[in-house]
Amino acid sequence: MTQKLAFIGLGLMGGSMTANLAQKGFSVNAWNRTPNRPGVTLVKEAGATLVNSIQEAVETADIIFTCVGDVPDVEQVILGENGVIKFAKSGALVVDFSTIGTQAARQIGTQLKQQNFRFLDAPISGGDVGAKQGTLTIMVGGEKADFEECLPYFEAMGKTIRYCGPTGNGQAVKMCNQALCAVHMMALCEAIKMAEKQGIDPNLMIEVCQTGAASSWALANLGPKIVTSDLAPGFAIKHLLKDLRLVQEIMAESHTNLPGVVLADGFLKKVAEMDNGEGKEQGTQAMIRYYNK
């Protein structure tokens, strides 16, 4: 592959994803808004080229990846005064890994198309572990030809790659994923509390239940962390709360309520307020603090 890549956003997920691209031998210019993040060092050690601006990152790139936070962050780095749209070459493919919801993805895609750029919305799932190991699930919306062009790069970062249809459909599937994650976390916390109240070792419960119908990624990966009180973020509460806001905005448009999502959202908000608001920085498994309290 001779295409030049740019990657904007070297946080917990983006840093590892960029490193995986560089380690596979792809040419990557990388830039992060905050220069002292751990991901910056990681990508440099992996062989990516660190640059000092979006302009440096994208002006020669054929494909531009972005992985930032909320909708305003994506709009700023792609469509802003000093964003991708100002410096990328005509016809470049912009691929956003952020979780921003269906409507925002379609609006950004439309604006890029009007300026003769291509766009894929490609939200990811799998947490920091998946990003490090290159086993992410990537849900992609956009033109099928653009998806196929980008597939070798997706495969360097993920294990399960799915084309979901037109622009915005990747985000649509991701919204379903986040609803599942939130409700699964409630179920996991309640199963652990049940085990404790019955005098059963929670590790035994996790070991047995993950072999049957109750198995889930959360049970296998976050259950042991809850048992050992490891609440460090693989995916922070503040990020899941953002995603649940997007889920509820989508459902409000169709006048549909999701009681489980509403309940999980409320529990996470209570934990986010703990420690003078620092609870929001903990991993989603910190929902157990609500149950313990």
C-alpha cells in the first residue's frame, strides 16, 4: 500500500490504533491536540511521524482518520477554521472513529461531500484492550467503495469489521452497542452483589456464568476488575454518559423510551458525581460504587 495516512486524536483509543497502523508498516502522520498524552509517546515509538498541526498531518494524506470526543470535537477538527477541510487535498477520504450519533455523522458527511471530500463514519467498540491488541469491532457507514479501499487499514486496527450501509449507519449500530453496554453493566453489578449476599465467591460466579447463556464481554473482562476493585478506565464513565445522551436524543425523536438505558444513565450520573466529580473519570465498571453505596 502506497497511500499516505493521517491520524488525528491520540488518546486512549487513537494512540494504540495509530501505533498498530505504524507497526504494520503504513505511513502515518499523527497529531494530537494535547501534546503530553501517553498515546503521543506510544505512536512515536511505533514509527509514526508526529507533526505539529492538522495542516502538517493532512495536506499530503489520502486517508485521514479522526478519533476524538464529542460532536463539537469532531466538528472542530474536521470542519473548523483550522480543520481537515481547510488543508486536505480534494477527494481525500475522511474516516471518523468517534461516537457522535447518527444525525451528526450524516450532517458532517453531507458537508464534506459538498467540498469534494469522501466520508466514512466508523465508530469502534472493544475498549482500550481491543485498541492495544488490534481486535476492535469497527462499524462502518458510507459508500461501499470507500469502505473497501479502507479495509486493509481497518484490519490493522480491528478484528470484526462490518459494513453497515449508507453514511450514519455505523453510528446507528454503535448506539445499539452502547445501550447494550450500559444495561449489561447493571446486570453485571447486580449479579456480583447477588453472589456476595449468598456467600458465593464472585470469581466463581463469573467463571461459571461466562460459559453459558449469560456470557458477555462485560462479564468476562470487567467482572474480574470489579472483584479486585480495579476501577481504572478502559472506557470512562464520562464517555458512556455522552453516548447515552446521544442514544436518548435519537429515541426522543421517535417518541420512544428505553427504561433500561434511562436507569443505567441515572446510576452512572450518581457515580460521576462522587469524589467531587472525579468519579466520571473512572471506568464504567465503577457503576458498582452505586450499588455499594
